[in-house]
Amino acid sequence: MSEHGESKEVSSLKRRLNREKQARLQAESLLTEKSEALFRALQESQSTEKRLKLALWAAQETLWEWDASSDRISIRAFSLHDVKETIIESDPFSLLTYIHEDDIHYLQFQWALVLHCEQEHLEVSFRYRHKAEYLWMRLRGRVLERNAFGSATRIVGTTRDITLEREAEQSFHLMASAFASSREPMLVLSAGFTVTECNNAFLSMLNLREKSECFGWPLSMLLADADEHTDRLNEHPIRFETRLKVTSKKQLTVDVSLAKFETRYQKKPYIIATIRDVSERKLNETRLKQMALYDPLTGLFNRNGLNDVLKHYLQGNSDFSLLFVDLDGFKLINDGAGHESGDRCLKEVAKVMEVAPAINKVVTRWGGDEFIIILPGSKPETAVNFAHAIITAIEGLTLETQDSDLALSASIGIASYPYHGTTAERLIQNADAAMYLAKGRGKGQISVYEDGLWESVKAKVSLLSDLRKAINQEALEFYVQGKYDLHGVLKGGELLCRWHSSLHGNVPPDVFIPLAEENKLDFHIGLLSLHRACEYLKELDAERELVQLAVNISVNQLLDPLFPSQAAAICREHNISPALIEVELTESIFIQDAERAIEALSLLRNKGFSLAMDDFGSGFSALSYLRMFSFTTVKLDRSLLKDIHYDQKALALFQGIIAMLKRLEIQTVAEGVELSEYLPILRDAGVDLLQGYYFDKPSPFREFLIKLPTRVYD
Ligand code: C2E
Ligand code: CA
Ligand code: CA
């Protein structure tokens, strides 16, 4: 066969081959097309799945699917931290063991509705145990397939952990109920400070019936100066006190707190206002302030109040006077008539002082029975006139008590600004010192401060407290000075008190005895001297010849109705006869109340004591006293002796007095015998006993004792 002459078979084979080639090419390209389409479809479906997974991951949803044929649930969970999904397969029953028992029934019920009752959707929340705690889960599902009987065969859905939402919800409910039930009135305000919500406490504070009544009210309508404060509100809460307008007439003092809150859910911040009614506390505060400044008994300013007043006048820098008023004998009223009378007395005195004439004055109670009056614009002279008016007004009062009507009186000390001090402390202290001086002069006296007065009063006060201590500790000593007859024979002695203070040295009796008398300490000294006299007599009795010893007793003590029996009791206690003791007293005993004096002296004499009038010739020396009461002894004051050795007049007077006393059969003692020149004169005049430095000075008892002859026993 030739090339051109190929057979029919070959050419038909070639054609077939070509056709088949074509067909294969077509098939291949179709296959490629299909493959590409398939690939694209596959890719598309994968990216949908990816997108789905991403969406589920972002929403933190877990995908689940239940299939009836296997009765298994497959769960595909997406963790937040991991893009990989976890796939769990489980049967529904084992999953149920993780559900909180309170939630199981509801879940099962809902599942049954979807499974058998044509309910297509499932949505239920329950607690799911995860490790040691329960998480709140929300489960959603949808039926995909049902069988011929209508039962679901395939359900798919998602679950989600909603614990955080639940907690937020709960805390919101909690806060809301706290807001509603709080006893503190509270408001929720808009950013523009208008009321959007309120609680019941607020309603009742404003007497409103419905919440809606106050919605939309601006805060400035409620609070007096709201705008001033709301301007200050920023991130930090603020708190202030203001007035709440309850009605047009009624306002309350309130304590307001404002706090701004911003939430993710709201476009604008809102403000919580807490409005606390503090009007009662305010009232109490004012009351306390009143109490702090005023004296409850008299209603006058107390010390605190006075300090405020003084501060004011000191700042004013113009003249004013300070009067320190102290009632006389108040202790007697208080102790004798009782505290109720004492209080009444203070109230009445406060009243008369307040109405006393002075245009401008401030009366205050300093404490006890002491008052301080401030007289603005007054110099010392005008203050003295006012002080007189005050004393007259107080003396015009009588205090009626059960037993008697008591007369009142006061002593006043004055210090004026700026002359007597420029500070409150100094002025009070100086007026007090002046008052002390006035008191010393008797009742109803006035004294104006002078330079150095305070220092001397202070020294006196310090001396007094030291004396008190010495008396309490029985640190006072009693020296003895002898009494001699005309032959120089020791016939008796006088006890004289001595005080050595570690602070003030040897204090002379002329200083401390009057101080003791002013402060009623003389009673102690009198009794102490009696005790010592008895003790000394005891010693004498044991060793020497017995002589009479004299004690000095102050007038007040002698007038004390208890004294005679006290004195007698002391003698009894020491087993000493009162006849061995001579009581020396001064004539001033007759000045106050002669009748009472005679009564007291008679009582003492009846107890067996000898009585001597001391210092005769130094004061009034009214001879009538000698007629009123018959003394055993009169002691002639040393001023009578003075110069008798060359002054004829002095001698005549002295001799006359002695002659008179002799006629009255009264024993005479000459005091202050210093010179030998006196001796012949005293002998001629017939004086019985002599006492003075010529013989001896007061000395400790032992020195006195050894001068006496030893006792001769029969
Ligand atoms: P008095 O009772 O007149 O006592 C006599 C005073 O004269 C004593 O002073 C004594 O030391 C002093 N004296 C004695 N002889 C002379 C003398 O020759 N020349 C001078 N210049 N003085 C002489 P004293 O001890 O300082 O007492 C002074 C006053 O104090 C006493 O005067 C008496 O009133 C009072 N006193 C002393 N002790 C007591 C006491 O225990 N109780 C009371 N209530 N008063 C007493
Ligand atoms: Ca005396
Ligand atoms: Ca005397």
C-alpha cells in the first residue's frame, strides 16, 4: 500500500482517534471546569464555616447538635483564648448531672415541648456546674428535622455563659432595691440636674404622694443654693450643707452628697443625690453651744461665754471695767440652809445684777458664788459707782429659808482695761485680787486694783495654803514665855505659837494668826494650843513645881458655842484640871455682841478655866467691859509701860489703871517688861506679875521647864 493510497480502515481509525481526542479534550476541559466549580464551592463553604466559627467565637457561643438516631449531643466550644474549637460528644443524661437541681425540671420540660409538642424553638437558662462553681448558661435551639410522628430527630443550637450578665443584673436589682428602700432620701438626677427618679424616703420628706410629682424638677427648686454647689461637681463626689425648701414656709437643714455616674449604656452621665435631714442635729449643736456658753442655773454667760465677750471688747480696744463680785457668807447659806436655798440665792442675785442700772453691761457667772460683770466704756471711777449700786441691790434682797430670813451682801473687786491689765487673764486675776482685798475689810466692800496687789495676794494665798498644810501636819510649835513675880520668881507661862515654814521661813504670829482667823483656821490653832498646854502641864507635874499656863484663844473661837465643852474635853483627855489653864482673850470679844461674849465667858469659867483680858490699854479699853464681866486677870499692854520711867503723864496713867484694877481685886500682869528701870515702878504700883524680855524671851518648853524648881515631895 502507498502512502497516499492508505486504506479506508486506517483513515476511519484516524477519524475515530480524532473524535475521541476531541471528546477527551472536551471531557477534560469539562472536568477542569467542574473541578474548578467544585473547588470554588468547597472553598466558599469552608469560608462560611470559618465565618460562622468566627462569629460564634466572637459571641462566645457554643454550638451544639442533637441527633435522635444516636441520641448524642455533640458540642463544639470556642474558647476566647484559643481559636481552636473543642468538640465534645455526650449523651443528654450525663450532661444533666452538671445542671443545678433547681433548674433540671424546667429544662427537661422545655426540652420535651420541643421534642414532642411541635415547639420549634428552645430557649432556657440554667446553672451549669463548672469545677467548684456554677455558671449561668443560656441555651437556644431549633428543630431541624422531625419524623413522621412529629417528634424532633435533629435539633441544633447554641449555648452561652451569661454569668457576668446575671451578676450585673443582680447587682443592679440590689442597688435598685437599696435605693428604693433606703431611709436616706435619694434622688437620681439627669446631667442637667433635674429629678428623674426618687425613693420613698424622699417622698415622705417632702410630703409627696407620687414620684411623678417631682420628676423634672430642677435641683435648684429644692435646694437653697444648689447652683453654687453643682458647679463644683466633677469626677469627685461633693458634700455640702444647705437648706431644703419643703414648702414655701418650711425649710430643713440638710446634708447633701452628689455623685456623678457614667455608664456604658447611657449617653449622658446621671447624678445620685443623697439628702440627709440634719436639722435635729443642728438644733442639738446649737443647744450644745448654748450649754457650752451659758450657765444652766442662772442663764448667764459662763466662763466660756465670758471669754468670748472679753475677746470682743479687747479687740474693740476701748476702755472697759471688769467687776469681780463675790457673795459674802455664801458658804454659810449653802451649808446651813441647804443647796436649794443656795441655788435660789444665786438666781436672785443674778437677776438683780441683770436689772441693775447700766446701759451696757454683761453679767456672767464665773463659778460658785462668783460673778463677773463687764462694763463697756467705763473707767474705774464709774465702775465704783456701779459696784455700789450692785451691792445696794444685793443687800436689798432677803433670802427666805425655813428657819429665818437671810440678808445677802457681796464684795467687789474692780480692774479696768487698759489701766490694770491688757489681757483677759490679767484683768480677771487683778479684779479677783482686788476682791480679795475688799473681802478682808469686811462685808459689802469695794476695792479697785492697785499695782502690786496681785503679787501680795498671791503671796498671801501661797502663805495660806502653806499654813493649812502646817496645821494639818501639826507642824506648829508652842514656845513658852515666863510670868514672874516682883521677886523674880517664875510663877507661870504663856504659850506662844511659832511657825517655821520651809517656803517662807519663820513667819511671825502677827502675820499668820490674822491670816488663820480670816480663814477660820484659828479654831485648829486654839485646840492645838490647849492640847500642848495640857501636855506641858503633864511634864511639869512629873518633874517640877506646877504653875499655871496661859493659852491665847481667838475671839471667834471663844464665841463658838461648842468651844467650852471642847476645851473641857481636852483637859479631861489629858487628865489636867482646867484651873491650871488660863485663857487669854482680847477685848474685841465685846465689840461684836457683848451679851453673847458674856455668855461664852461664863460657860468657860463654869468649866473651871481662868480668864485673862489680854492687851488691855491697846485699843478701846472701855472700862465698862470690866464691869460687865469679872476677869481674874488683866494683862496690861506694853504700850502702857512705855516711857513710864521718865514720862510723868505715862506714869500717872499707868499707876491709875493699876490702882483701879486692884480695887476691883483683879490680878495684874505687866507685859513687855524690857528694862530694869521699870522694876521699882512696877513694884511700887503693886503689879502682881511681870512678863517681858527682861526676864526671858519665848523659848521652847524644855528651856522654860528647867527654870522651875524641882518638885519637893512631902
Ligand atoms: P500677845 O498674846 O500679846 O503675846 C505677847 C507678845 O509680846 C509675844 O509676841 C511676845 O513675844 C511679845 N513680847 C513678850 N515680851 C516682850 C518684850 O519685852 N518686848 C516686846 N517688844 N515684845 C515682847 P509674839 O509671840 O510675836 O505674838 C504676837 C501675838 O500673836 C500675840 O500677842 C498673840 O496675840 C498672837 N499669838 C501668839 N500665839 C498665839 C496663839 O497660839 N493663838 C492665838 N490666838 N494668838 C497667838
Ligand atoms: Ca497673850
Ligand atoms: Ca498681850
